[in-house]
Amino acid sequence: MLYRLKDAGFQAFLVGGSVRDLLLGIRPKDFDVATDALPEEVRRLFRNCRLIGRRFRLAHVHYGDEIIEVATFRAAAAPPEVDDEDHREIDDARVSDDSGRILRDNVYGAIDGDVWRRDFTCNALYYNIADFSVWDYVNGAEDVHARVMRLIGDPELRYREDPVRMLRAARFAAKLGFTMHPDTRAPMDELAPLLAGVPAARLFDESTKIFLGGHGLASLERLVDFGLLPHLLPDTAEELSRDPAGPAAKLLRLGLAGTDARVAADRAVTPTFLFAVLLFGPIQRLALANIEAGASESHAWSDATDEVLSTQVRRVAIPKRFTLPLRELLVLQPRFDRRDGRRSLALLQHPRFRAAYDFMLLRAEAGMIPAEVAAWWTEIQTLPADERHERVAQLAPAEGAEPGEAPDGDRPRRRRRRRRRPGGGGGSDAPSA
Ligand code: ATP
Ligand code: MG
């Protein structure tokens, strides 16, 4: 596709993460192309092309389920050279607010201007398909080899233009295992609060890139380290700093590690489960406080979930199609503690059982509920209906003792730590099935 641009007389470069990743020997996630062709010209060349425009007009060329993003060179954001006539025109076309944030900039330029608008030097390498050369205006290749994240230009100015660059720094540093150049790290302490001015929808997009991109756990550590987490996930950050090694922190880390493993194995991941993992600590703390204050268990949990979510979505606009199932998933959690009675088997039929069960396994792994409760729910799913009823009936008073007559010895995690209190979990143990 690069060749079609070239053959039509345009410049065509591979840019951004793909060149960086190729240099590092990582398989690029996607390919971004920069060209001197205007978006309309790109569209004329490719039938399978759609123009999209949010912050900037881009052409998306579709190949099957792959999308190649083709961007026309943009004029420099912060012209590094002297202020001549040409640049005045560019400046007039730019709109920024008092904090220096760029609100609108849709000025086309040439490659040597385009490079200054890129964020980090490692993301500013251009691979020219005409002669396979790498064009490097900012010593990006050197920084890639030294594994250093360095902002192009004046770091403070660049963060003010777009505070999301601080989050991108954390994400790339985590993904690539790069260290931060001290000058690129330093302004964050003062500028992190600027994230409050970023639209919540954009922070949702960025959050999914951070946590569902395969390096979520490492990114979390960087966000904490850089002091950014309180500006993205305030309640989560507070929970983590209150009890950095507690069960909620453990659940968070296990959940993110599990998500990373799923991404590595090319398995589906969802924002629903992700935000359940991120917000469970604060929600649980609030739910327990509600119970302490006399609320019923189910009210305590649904109120706590609503309260934490409503604060969170003001900052990170998690769409309803994720928050609604998230709420269900969390509100079902207390029901795993009650295995006796008809309702326990009804839980298996609940449309959200699968997600709720996966989350319950995570709680067990974090030591929040006894391992044998998790094992029981794992096993019961494998049994035919009549045996399920038997199993519920077996939850007689001596529940803690091994039911020796278990027909199959296939009980994962059975030998994990058990912390059953004498007298068993919630509810009466009357076999009511
Ligand atoms: P990956 O696709 O692996 O997550 P990437 O580097 O390709 O990483 P993208 O978000 O796809 O990142 O952006 C493509 C390129 O556009 C970046 O490499 C960077 O040069 C530039 N870019 C993206 N967002 C910004 C930004 N907020 N400020 C400056 N430049 C940016
Ligand atoms: Mg990319």
C-alpha cells in the first residue's frame, strides 16, 4: 500500500510505533503511515479507505480486519526554528487554551515539521519506503538503542499541550521496558493535575490502551511511580496507598497480570472485567462500611458500586455498556458465599454467571474468600443437575470436613489455604434443596 502512494508521486513513510518496534525486534501492533498526500488524495487512491476526523483528519485504509492509519504531514506544533513569515501563519491557525493545551490544530505541513509534533523521540522515526532509509531528526534511533523515553522539545511545554502524553509515557515505558530521561520525568510531579482538563472520553480510550494492551500491570506500577494514578483512578490510587500489600492490592495485581496473560494468548479481554478489577478495592471498602452502618448486604454492595462508579465515570467515561454488566458482576459476588439453598443453583443460570465466577476465582486467589468455596463452584458446574442438588444437600453442618464421597477427585485448588471460620460462612446450613 505504501507503494501505491509512492507510485502516485507522493512521499510515504512508515512512522511511529511500528518503526520503533521493528528496531526493537517486537512485532508491531499496527502500522501508521505518514505522507504528503492530502486525506482526499489518499481516499482517491484507495477504494477501501475511509476518512475519519476527531482531533485531526486521518485516512483509514482497510485490509480485511486490519486498518492502516494514513496521516498527512502536519505542521510543527512548536516550531523549533526562528519565527519567520511561514510560521506566523501556522501559529495563527492554532488554538490553545491558557494552560497551553492544543484544542485544534489541523494545519498540513512537510515531514520536517511533522516530526516536531510527535511525542517521544522513539516514536518519531520515519522509514522511507522509496529507499528503505530511516529518517531521524531527533536522535530517536539512539534513544531506542539506549532504551530511553525522551520527549521531543521542551517537556513542560509538550505536556501542557497535551497532558495525555504523561500517560503515554507511562504506557510506553512499561511496554518497552524503557527508562525515563530525567528531563522527561521531572515536570510530571507538577503537571499531573492537568489530566483533570482532559475530556473523560479520551481518558477512557487511553485507559483501555494502558490496561488492555498487554502490559497493564507494568503500566500500573509506572502510573503509581509517576504520580499519575490519582488523576486517572483516584479511588484505586487511594486504596493502593492505604494498604499497598493488602488483599485489594493483591487482587488488583493478580487481575492485571491475568489480563496481560490473556492478551499474550490472544484471548478476549473486556473493559467490564478490567474496571471491576480496578475498582473492587474501593467498592468493597465502601460496601463493608455500608453493612457496618446497618445496610443489607445486597443494598450495601449495589450502593457502593453505584457511588464509586459515578465518581469514576466523571473522570474516565466508561460507557454504560460496560458499567451495567460490571455492576451485575459485582452485585453477584456475595451470592458465591452462600452455597446452601435453592438460590445457589439459580446463580449458575444467571446470564452473568461466567464473568461473576471468573471474578470470584480472582477473589479466592487474592485470599479474600476460602479456596474451597472457589473449588466448590468450579466443580459444581461439571456435575449433572441431580448431582448438583445432592451437592447442595451435602452442605450439612460439618461442611468444613472433606466430603469423602466426592465421586471425582478433580478439584482444582483444593489444597490451597483454607481459612474457614468455625461454623461456616453465611446463612443457616439447613439443607433446604
Ligand atoms: P502503539 O500503536 O504501539 O500503541 P504508537 O507509537 O504507534 O504505539 P499511536 O497512539 O498509534 O502510538 O500513535 C502513532 C504515533 O503518533 C506515535 O508514535 C506518535 O509519534 C504520534 N502521536 C500519537 N499520539 C500523540 C500525542 N498525544 N502527542 C504527540 N504525538 C502523538
Ligand atoms: Mg500505532
